[in-house]
Amino acid sequence: MKVTVERLDASKDAIEKAVREFSASGVHYADARVEVFEGKGANAFNGSIRGATEDFGLSAGVRVYAKSNSVVAAGQAGKELGAKQLESIGKELKEMMKTALKRAKLSAEQKKNLKKKYGFFGESVGKTELAPIEVFQDTVKAEFKKSPRDFSLEEVVKRSESLSVELSKRKGIASNDISIVTGLNRKIFASSEGALIDQSKALTQGFIFVAAKGKAVETFYDWVGGYAGLEVLDGANEFEKSFEDFASYLADGTIEVSNAPAMKTTSKPVTVITDPWFNALLSHEITGHPSEADRALKKETAWAGRAWWFNSMEENRIGQRVGAELLTVFSDPTLKGYGHYKYDDEGVKAKRVVHIDKGILREFLNSRETASILGSEPNGGMRANVASSMPLIRMNNTAIAPGKWKKEELFEETKEGYYLVGQKTPSIGETRQNFKITCWKLFEIKNGEIGKLYRQGGITGDSYTFFNSIDALADDFRLFNIPNCGKGTPMQSMKVSNGGPHLRAKAVVSGGHVEETGAV
């Protein structure tokens, strides 16, 4: 029995009722999420179809908070469901909430014992109070021009395979991998505070991987995507290219890179100009992840690292300079992109959060728990990749704000330097303070002109030093979709968007050239 997003119409009241009735037993707080995804996809490799599917997913997740004396603790439970279980969703949720409540009570008892055992140091046991929020009842409809349902599985297969065949014929392309997915998603959230939020969205995404063999072998991959319909594949995406045109662009560019010489690492920091595409990965790794409050508070240390600008509640850089006055970094889920949503998975209404304001560190993305710890207002940062997963603080549309320069002016005023185009591979320190990020293409800049092309280039730097070296930001702001941001144990892959304008700064330009042999 196929489950479509419309099947949740009959379940909405049962979801709300289950949470309300369970909460009446006296729990501190409870919420539930039920989610349906229906879609189709295909994958082609080197001209041949490798797999195709048309299916649905149905999942549920609950949270329950219990209080033992003055100690509050949370318990969670998640489950993948079948079609028949949707008919008894109220009963399923109550059973899950019972499990979550047992976990919450056990955690509360353990926390109470730790606080008692360790006295003064026991006060460091993490608070799990939820900061107050405005409660909403709302429905958010999916937005698209061409419904994903209008694209048959046969058409998905044909378009994927045809493109892979064309790329396989191209001289210089050694291998290619093409995928297309499209579908509809709907999630219902209900809480013991009275929230009832019904959010739907469409998704269409095309993936391209190419390996080019010239003087060396070079690989590159990227996506076109959006919370929209089939129009994404026809050019309504961040690159403003059809899926086929974008694949040709990546293939031709990667062939060109494979015939370029390898870059030699510079002996000292030099002037660099980075394009918005490269800055998507820079803003993601160096500003996005450290701006997640669970990292700053060491709740994510074992999973994904810490934040270099927050060592403790007493030792941190909040209110202090972490970058040049030109630098402003924000997260804004109201913008269109993979980080777009109206409410997070705690029912908090999404809003713009400024992390760095004119070089000064200001605010983290938070949850209701971390907002309580930090003494700030909840700002809608909690999301799970599917309802059965535990919500985590995740960046959304996190980016570097534009400046007032024209792109051309950055180059005209640069006598010598390098231009980095396209994101490729990050290598990041555990606190995000040190980084190496490589690019797709690296160009030399001479007397304001873009010159020789190099491969295997990137920049290496210290985050604080690099941010403070920024001396120009263009006005050409762009966002790029990143569908595979990983965090959590077990790992959750989340869709986010990142970007910025062209910027100019100083960094060591790293390369893959081995001086002793001239080889790579």
C-alpha cells in the first residue's frame, strides 16, 4: 500500500490528540513529529542505468521531558513505520512516548545523583529546561511550478541515462555518474504546549560526477537542486543552467583543469579572491558549524567538534572581534535554498540570526535547551533529517553578507594574487580554527587580469587571521545548495545552503606540486 502526503490528512487530528492525551498524565513536556516522503529517483554510470526506485518513507519521532525534584531531563524515541501503522498512528505515538518517558526519568535520576555526589562540580551537569516560545498552529504548503508527480519513473531513468551516455562520448571524460531525485515531503509537528504545525515541500535534485583524464586525472562533482518541482532541472536553480547544460559545464571545466599544471604552495600568505561558489564551503565549515550552539557548549564534541570562539561560559569571544569590520555572517531560513523552512522541529518560528556583525561575534543558532543555558531567545535552529531521528542544531542558509564593492573592482585593485573558483574538498581542525579548503579552478592574477590556470589549488589558514585580513567584499551575493552536511551519531545528512559574495583576503595558497620530482 503506497503512502502519499495526502494520507496525513486523516492522521493530523490523531497526532495532536495522542500528544495531548499523553501529556495529561503529568509529563513536563512532550512533542511528536510524523513525516511522509514520496518520490522517485534514478542513477546512471558511464552510460548505463545502474538503479531506479519509486517509493515512500514514513517515520515518527517523539520527545518527552520528565522532572525529578528540580532536575529536568529528556527522552527520545524514533521509528520507521509501515503503511498499516499510519492507520493507528495515535497508538504508535503513545507507545513511543512511553518509551521516551522511561528514558527521560532514568536520565533525570542519574542527573540528580550526579549533582548530589559531586556537590559544587555537580552544578555543571547540563540543564535541560526549555526556553519559552510563542506557540503556533499553521499549515505551510509545498511550492513548485511543475509537480514532481508529473515526472514518471521512466522519464527519470531516460533523462539520467541519456545525459550519462552523452558525457561518456566526450573526449577527455574517463568516467561519469548521474543521479536525479524528485518528490514531495510533509511533516506534522504537535506539542503538549498546543502547537500543531503542518509543513510540506517539494524536492528536485540532480547530481553530477565527472572524472577527466588529461595530463593528470581530475575529479569533480556538484548538484543542482531546490525545494521546488521539475523546473529545477530546466534552469530554475542556483546556477541558472539546465541539468544537461550544467553537466557540460562541469565536464568541460574539469577536462580543462586536468590539463593544467599543479599549483605550488606559496611560501607565505598572498592576496586571494574567492568566488561565491568557493565561499559556500568556506562559510559552511568556518562560520556555519562553529555557530551551532551545541558545538560551542561541548554537546557535540564527540560527534563533530567544538567552536574555536567559545571555550567556556567564562572564556569566549562573544562581543569581541573575530574578523574584519567588513565581515558579517548570518543564518536566514526565510531565504530560498536548502536551508529554507518556516518552523524548526521544536515548532520555533525561523528567523534571521546574525552570528558575526561587522566583525564582532554576536549569536549562535540554538535550540530551546541551549537558549535557556545561554540566556537568549530560541531562534529556530533544531532540525532532524527525518522524523525518526533526534533533532540537532543545524545551520540553514548560512552565509557571508555582501559588501559594496563591484566584483571587477576587486580584480582591478589586485596587482598579484590568485583567484579561487568552485568548492571542492575541506580539511578542518576540530575547533574549526585551522583549515585547508581546495577549489575546482585556481587562476593566477597579474595586474588585475585573470591569467594562468592551475589544478589542485586551495587556501590554508587560521580562521581568525584570515577573517581579519578581508579587505573587500563584492555586492554579488549568491547561495549554493549543499545536500550532504553530516552531523550526529548515527550520522544525519542534512540539506543546507551556504554562500556569500566575492571576497578578497590573504592566505597561503596550497598546491599539489611536489618540488623534488615535479610530480603529483
